[in-house]
Amino acid sequence: MTPLMVAAQHGHTEIIKFLILHEVDVLFEDRSGKIAVDYIKNAPRAFQSLSEATMVGIILIQTCITSILLI
């Protein structure tokens, strides 16, 4: 599990933003094949609101798409 996954699992929005800005690998898969976005989907209650979880999820998905396009 990466720091990004842990932050996503626990709803640490500012840490997620910081890690993304510092270009962490958003497509890294853990042993079960999950990426950071999966942890947001599975732990929306960790965020202050559903809209916050959605916003962070969108940022992560956009970053994933950008990463894929650059490969």
C-alpha cells in the first residue's frame, strides 16, 4: 500500500493533493490490484463529505488518465 492509498483510505484530502502535485504514481496497483481511486470508492465516509470524496476521486481519475496518455 502506497502513501497515496493510505491517504485515500483515511480521507486525508490535503495529503492526497500534495502527493499528486509531487507526481506520485497514481496507477500503482497493490497486491490485490487496487489503485488509489479504489480506496476512495471504498471509504467515502472517511472524507468530510461525499462531495469532497467525489472531488478528490475526480482529481485522481484525471491524473490517471493523463498518466496513461503520456505512456
